[in-house]
Amino acid sequence: MIKNRIKEYRARFDMKQEDLARITGVRRETIGNLEKGKYNPSLVLAWNIAKAFGVSIEEVFTVVEDTNN
């Protein structure tokens, strides 16, 4: 499972979902769904999101062990 800190970083940068979507070339709904954990981003999208915040991918996205298995 991949956890993310997109919402936290957006707050730090006073950025709306629409702003991040425009910068990364996706729809606002995509950003919302990522924040809710509904799906995992492609490597390119993860890289673009991290780049928008000026940080590494690892600072925004973290792989956590799924304990339900």
C-alpha cells in the first residue's frame, strides 16, 4: 500500500487541488482520488507531484506494509 502526503504539501504551499492538477497535467479529481488513497499514481505522476513541491518522491509517497494479508 502507498501512503501519501499530498494534502499536507498542498497546505504548506497554499495550493489547491486544481493548482496541483494543472501543474502536473492531470484532472483535479485525480489529485483528490490520490489524496484519498483510491489509487496509486504512476511513477511519472509521482515524480511530477514531488517535483511540483521541490522534494523527493520518498518525501511525498511512502510504501507501507499491508497488515490485512
